Amino acid sequence: MGGESKDRGFSEAALRRLDELESSFAPIESYDSPPPPAAAAPAAAEPRPDESIPGGAPGWRSNPAPHYWGHRERLRKRFLENGQESLPEYELLELLLFNAIERRDVKPLAKRLIALFGDLNGVVAAPEQRLLEVDGVTDKVILQLRLVQAFGHRMARAKVIKREVIGSWEALMSYCKTVMAYRETEQFRILYLDRKNVLIADEAQGSGTVDHVPVYPREVAKRALELNASAIILVHNHPSGDPSPSPQDISMTMKIDAACGAVGVTIHDHIVIGRAEDASFRALGLLE
């Protein structure tokens, strides 16, 4: 062919075209070649608090976040600005659950707990075993509930201990209801008073079943003498919610009255705590 050399090699024009074609391709790297420099990362977008990382950590506007992450910050702000009265019970419970559960919408759990246990008091006082039966409840959730319960008990008790009970009777009953009204088993407490009717000790004698708690009259009288108490007030709860004294309640009270009377200790009253109402043995004429 006219354009080829006599030894059938390629023409100079063809070789030039091959050189041009080769130069148009990127060079082939060997295994020892250094890696190409990494592409510069795109500039970070302005952080958006509490919208893409739970708990208030900043995320990126480019990553859409579930609706409930922003809800947490809005709920906290509403509580701080307007107080607890501005929130229904399930939202107060949500605020508490934020401390125990991350990266999850806790509103359904809060509403489910309120529905199961009646109200916020019932949730806080609910037994651990029953709480753990609820899907989503963990040990961390129970810890938060028990902390709130402990704070409530301590604050209510501080209003009555070392104070004269007649002048603080309403606070005393409020304390008893806080501690006992939402229990699912019976508990018997004795309030020991000095000669001026100042509350010097509040002691739980024990817990029982849903309708019975063992109390030993001689032990009650003995403890009153140890504390140098002049009078006592008996208090126990009825988990059924009905505070009406049972025949067993009346019989036990008479035995304690006899044991205490023998050592000069007076029973001022025996209060039965129900969910909505209370019953007083003295008001009912069951104690002279």
C-alpha cells in the first residue's frame, strides 16, 4: 500500500495519530503509584440544634431529621417558659423519659403508661415488675420513675416531720396519700408524736398483700416507748381504693389501742388511705 513502508511497518502519519490517541488517555497507575489526592470535602452546612441528632447535638440541614427530635427541644422550652401547668400529664412524662431513652419518639410510650396506670401518680408508683411488662420500659426508665417518687416523698415528708400535727393536718394527710395511695399492696405506717403532738418519727411497719398487712400490737407499743412517744397515729392504705374500714382493720386497731393504753400511749386516730377519699376511725366513732 502506498502509505506503508516496504517492510510493511506503519507510516509516520499513522504513528503520530497513535501518539496523539495515547496522550488523550489518563496514565495507567502501577501498584506502587501514590493514590491521587482526595477530593476536598464539601463545606459543612450551618448546624441545626436538636433536629438531626437526639439530645440537642447539632446535625446538618442536609440530613432531614425525624419530627420528634425537634419536638424534644420545643417541649423543654415550653415547660421552662410556661411551667408544668401548661403541659398535660403525658408530656410531663415525656420530659422524664427523655433522660432514659434516646433516639426514639417517647410520646407513644408515655401515653401507653398513663393509660395502663391511670395517671402520672400511678405510673411513678407502679411496681417494677408491672412496668417491665410494658414494651419500651427499661431499667433506665424505672430509675427515673423511682427518683421522681423519692423526691416527692422527701418533699412531702419535710413539710410534716418535726411539726405539730394539728396545725399541719392537711399537709400530713397529703404526705400519707403521696406515700401510700397508689401502692398496689397494703402498707401500715405509724406516726409517733411527742407530748406537744409534734411528729418525731414516721415508720413503715411492713408491707403485705392486696388486702392484708401483719401488724404486732406489742411491737408498736414497744417502739413508742423507745421513741418516748406520748401518742401515735396509725395509717394504712386500701389498694382497692375504698377506704372503708374492714372488720379486720377494726379488730387490729382495738388490739393496738389496748397494748398502747397499757403503757400510757394514746392512739389519736387511725386513717385509712384510699385513692380518692380517706376514712378516719375517730370521725367514724370507732375510736374514743
